[in-house]
Amino acid sequence: MLREVCTLAAGRYPAFVYAPAPAPLSGREVPVFMFHAVHPETFERQLRHLAGNGYHTPTLDAFHAFLAGRDPLPPASVLLTFDDVERSLLTVGIPLLKRYGLRAAAFLVPGRIGPTAATGPSAGGKRWPDWADVAAMADSGVIDFGSHTLNHAAIFVADRPVGFVHPGCFVDGLGLDNPVVRQDGCDRRLDELGAPLFPTASRMARQPRYYDDEAVRASCVRFVAERGGADFFRGRDWRRRLETHWRSLGAGRESAGRREDAEEQAAAIRRELIESRQVLEERLGRPVLDFAYPWAAGSDLAVELSRAAGYRTNFWGPLPGVRINRAGQDPMRVARLKDDYLLRLPGRGRISLSKVLLGKARRRRACRDIY
């Protein structure tokens, strides 16, 4: 929430977010909104605002042509994008898009898409789609597709722990908070109680990966398991006891972990870009040319590798110097703002900025839809 306030204060959002009575959007500027899970009442209110005020939602092809300066878009155009593509886009979002005559783009994570729907919802009620769901989205005629990396991985990027895995420390219903660790030569998502947690960042960000010591991690997990597992964390001093054990293993020594080199980092980012595109194009039977960064976090290296991998656009979050997207700008640096601000668009039914921020604060406190 603090980062959100700082972004607002820095003036990085489009003028309509701040203005009490903004002018209508011209065809020379296109805001891009970023959605995640779909909630029926909220999403219908947003679509009703768009449809009732004459907004147009272009395809990804039309948006790219606009950026390239080839084809203008109608006035009052906005692009709707969905990251992760939680299954509610199919069950809730698409019927509403059809009802209001609008469309959207979905950035998929093929490494997280299940083979069938039998896996069921997560503890938080969210669920990744299966490939049959993706096919149904494609058949709807109102969704374009892009890549959101192969695995949507968070990695360790520093060698001093900031905590340990404990009950309730990962709140996202799709498991996106769980960092990826190396175990027996393979990457897996961390969930064992007692495992040390180090500072994390997106795989696509600029920081190189830190590989923690597998033996130290296993010892910490074993330490908790031998003392009651989840019950261990009922004690007020559980953190101190775990930190003491971690230090007793000599975990602060230089050999306790290692950082990847530049070649490893580039290879890992390249894989996320290329393999995700290959899988999606094979499954969808159509080109996948657009890419969105997980957590809106990228780097110059990721942009370079994305361009080399054949992507035509890169979608971020708020970007310095790009308050709103215009013809002629760099298509590899498309700025987006979260869907909370959609009801600040010019037209009947606008809500106040204070109401937007209050809603975001309430979700944060409830640990609900914090992305």
C-alpha cells in the first residue's frame, strides 16, 4: 500500500486518475488496466461504466498497430488485461464481457496450467485453469492471449534470511508467493515449515538468483518437524529458536549458498520467455507475440531477451515517464495501472480517488486480491 501511495504521489498515473473533472480520452492516448481474479459485482460495475460511457476495447493486434503509429484507435479506447488468468475469467469474466460487448487480453502461465480440472480450487478459493478452460476462453471470441512467463517464479536474491516458512506466511490463493528453490537438481516451490526465507524478486527482474544451501534448509525443516511441526509455531520464541539453529549450522559462511552468474541468469530468463511462447502457440494454434511481466517487474536484460524471443510488446505496471500509452512509444514498455482505477475514467458514475484507496486498503488488511 505504501508503494501505491508513493506511485500516486510521484504522478506516474494518467491525468484522469487525479483530475476532479477530466476531459474525455482522445484517440491518441490509451490506458491499459491490469486485472487478476474476477469478482462478479465489481467487474460488472466496471464493464457497465465502460459500456455506458462509450468506451472501446481493442484487440492486442489493434493496440500494437496503434503504438506503431500505423492505425489510430477510436476515442475513449482502453485495453483490459488479465495476469495469471485465474479460472474466474472463464466462469465470470467472459460472460460479462460478452454481455457488454467488450473484450480483453489474457496473459497465461503455461507451467501452472493443469491437464484437467480435477485438481480443484486452492484453499483461497482460486484455481488455475486447465487446457480445456483455455480452449473455451479462446472459443469465446472475446479474449486475446499473451505470455506471463513459463512458471511465474519468485526467486531468492540475497543471502541473509528475513524469516522462516510458518503457517499462514503465504497468502496468495494460487501459490504465487511461494519462492522457487533448488532441490536435488530440480526447481520446486517452497512450502516446508521451518525453511529459511530470503529476500525475493521476480525471475524476470534484474537481480541474479541466490541458491540457498539445501542441507541447511533440510536441517531447519527437520528441526521444526521434530518439535511438533505446525505446533512448534505456537511458542512465542519460535523465531529465536529457529534463528539460533540456523546460525549453529554455520549458515552465515560463504559456502552456505551461491549466486548465479550472468550466463545462468540470461539462460533462465530466456527459457521463461521462449518455452512459454512455444507451449502457448502449440496449444492455441496461433501466434503469441505479447508478454506481461509477473508482478510488473522486469529489467533491461529481460526486454532485450524478450525482443530476441520474438515478442512485439512488453506490458509492465506504472513506468517512469509513461503516464499513459501513446502512438510512437516503445512497445516494449507499455504502462499499466491496476483495475481499481477504472472507475476514475471520465464519464457518468466515476468514484472518488479516496474511495479507490479505501477499497485497496481494505483488501490489503483482509489479505485478499493484494496483487
